[in-house]
Amino acid sequence: MPPSLPRPLAGIRVLDCTLARAGPTCVRQLSDLGAEVIRVSDPRRPDLGGSDAHNLHRGKRSLLLDLKHPRGYEALLRLVERADVLVENFRAPVKHRLRIDYETLRAHNPRLVYASISGFGQDGPYADRAGVDQIAQGLSGLMSVTGARDGEPQRAGIAISDTAAGTFLAQAVLAALLARERSGRGQWVHTSLLEAAVNFMDFQAVRWLVDGEVPQRAGNDHPSIFPMGTFRAADGWLNLAPALHWEAFAEALGDATLREDPRFQSASARLREREALRAQIESTLALHPVDHWVERMNAAGVACGPVLAVDEVFADPQVQHLQLSERVVHESDGPLELLRYPVRFSEADSSIPGPPPLAGAHSRAILAECGYDDGEIAELIEIGAAAEGASGEHWDR
């Protein structure tokens, strides 16, 4: 990406008062798009560490403040007065107790876009509960449709409700900034792990809402179309989606009996006889390795791809062509290969803006930008209202 291109959110200042994954995911996307991000953290409170933190917090600056200390709180208010966006994921009682709720901060900056993520919503019977990704996966119905047909419910292999909530909130922040251009006023935008996970249920949710059907687990099969799913070949697994190209698939598979067998003559019959059809397909797939079938099926216009381990993903030629990771250099940990923002702009730069910061590395500089002189900054650090290094341990992932 030519360095002369502007960044889409250049000039937007974001205060990141988040922990764990969902909130930082939102802020990471704003940072990748060019916002100036100040991560405001408690020097004694643990958070994610290691590669996880490196990926979530790249391109930010770090300020350590004790918001329970009157002078630390005063410093935050100075930051709020200069900010465009504040992102937080405290439970509602906590942010009111710390006096960093929307109504309080709006009085100091009416143009502030205040963005919140919670476990289950800002009000309602579960509002005060602690929420983590897997709890939301269970409550949203996601686990009920994930796993083997006759097996136990399964969580997704990634923190899907965290990343969904963070992504939805980033979209809401951008919309609120655009609305501010017309109205001159900021606003409060908020979502939750539960809301995001239910929304990501998408067609499974509307099978109930519209059709009155309770979706069941279907393993690696499509829940209502067959064959479409994961199949075993001679040396591993592949994903096939031949349901809409049945004739081409049968020809590419080289099994003439598929087209002649009366059990498989219609889409509804193939769905009804899925286990018999699976056995016949896999008996032929077992004759050749995955790579053979991927090439053969795609040549026939049938969607097909391998099931890759993570190391194989980054060795895949298409992934390498797309350059889905970028290298940054961390002050203490050296070169880091991190996931890039997955959208390209023709007229803007969306590359990773820089490495993750050391905790408190920018405390003095940021406080100086807020109008504190050297003596005042030294005093804030001495009395514990601010810090230059974190003392809390990281959470285990």
C-alpha cells in the first residue's frame, strides 16, 4: 500500500477503556482504519497477554490511569474533552460507580460517541450478570445447532460472539460519527454478546421466527440441503457443495450409478437418503487424495475445498496472494506477524498502523498533551493516579 494514501479515520481520537476481547476487537478495527487510539488501562487490573494482546492492541498508545483516584479521574475527563469516541465494556453498575457512564461524560463533551459492549444488554433481567463468549454462545442457540447430529452441543472454535459484537459496535461507531456530521451531536451506541450472537444465527434464527421450525444439529452437513458438507477422501477431509450442480458433480466423481439410482433422483430424495448417499460418495472419494478431488471438482464448476489446519492456511497459495498478515516490530518482542484488516481500499491505507504498545509506554506523552507539565505528571505517577508500567498479571487465554 503506497504510504502517501490517507487513512480513512485519520483525525478521529478514540479512548479505549476496554478489557478482554469484544471491546478491543471494536477498537482494533477503528485503529486499523486510522483512528488515533489511546488505550486507558488500570495498572493493577489483569488483561489478556501474549500473541492475543499483540493482535488486539496493535497501533494503539497506552496510558495507565487509576480511575478510582480523583486525580486519575480528572485526567480521564481531560481526555474525554478532546476525544471523538470512547469505547467501554464495563457492567452498568461499574461504569456508574466510576462516573464514566454516558450521561456523565456527555456533559463534558456533547459531541462524544460513547460505545458500549456488555454481556447481555444495558438493562433487563440479565444486565448485571458477568458475560463471556461461551455463555452467549449457549444462550443464543448457537451451541444447539453446532456439533454432530447425535452428539452433544458444541461451542464454535473461535470466540464468535466476542468478535461479532466488536464488529457490530465498530460499524455503529462509524454510523454515529457520520450522523454527528449532520447533527453536531454525539450519541450512545451499544450492543452485547447476546445480541450479536443471536443476530449471527441468521437463517437458523428465522427458521424459527418465520417457519416455526426449531433447528437441530446437523454436524458438518448443511441443515436443509444434501449433499453439501464435509466428506472423507483418501488422505483427509474436504468440503463439497454439489447440491446445485448435481449432474456435473456425478460426472466429475465418475460414478454413473449416482445419476441412475432412484433414491437420489431429486433434491428432496437426496436429503431423505443422505446417509446412503454419503456412504456411496465417500466410497468413491476414498480412491484419491484431497488435492485430486479439489482440482477435479473445481474444474467441473463444483465448489470444493480442503479442510486445512491453521499452519496450512497460511501456506495456502491464495492466502499468501491475499497477504492476510503483516509484520510489525514490537519494542520488546521483536518481529510479530499479525492479521491485517481484511478490507482493502482503492483510495485509502488500511495497513496495520503499528505494533502494540508496552503498558504505560505513552503515559507521560499523553498526559503532556492534556496540558499537564512535567512536575504534575511526576506527581500523578508518584501518588498512583497514573503509572508508566502495569503491575497486574495477564489472564491465561
